[in-house]
Amino acid sequence: MKAMIYSASWCAVCQSMVDYLKKQYPSVSVQFAPLDRVPPDAREKALAALRKLTWSDQLPVTLLDDTVILGADYKALVAILGPTGAPPPPGNSQHRHGIDEPGGE
């Protein structure tokens, strides 16, 4: 299974989700796409594709193969991937932000 997490480089909560996925689900290929660090044309293409999937400009967006998860929703990750030996860090589907909003959670 592949996981792609679209967010911003400054979001510690989103980076925590990446770290959790890598540590707790080593068989999942995890990629983090910090959209604030890609060239503007590629950023707009990615954001346009995410808008079609989510009808929103909010990040993070996690794609697990064909499944879309909005926010830092660990409950959804565990429901899809199965339980692990460690409880997930705090996070929920309400954790959302824009691309250029450091600290604006």
C-alpha cells in the first residue's frame, strides 16, 4: 500500500502523522509532499487535483491508495490499516490548515 500526505513543511502535526505511519506501518510506502516547497506551477496543479478530490483547499490530505483522509485523522488510519502496538498521537479530522498558514490551525 502507498500513502501520500500532502501538507506544508511547517506543520508539526502533519509531520508527526508521517512519522507515525512510517514507524507503525513499515509495509506502507509513505511519501510526504510539502506543497509550500514545490514550484508554484506544480503546487497549483497539485492543489487543483486535491480540490477535485476533497472540494476543499484545506490540508493535510492523505491518500492511501484510493482512499482519501482529511485532517490528521489517526482513527481513520487505524480503521483502514489496522491496530498497532502503540496508541496514535493526538490528532483528529478537525486539524486542517491552508498552505501558507504557519501556526494557523
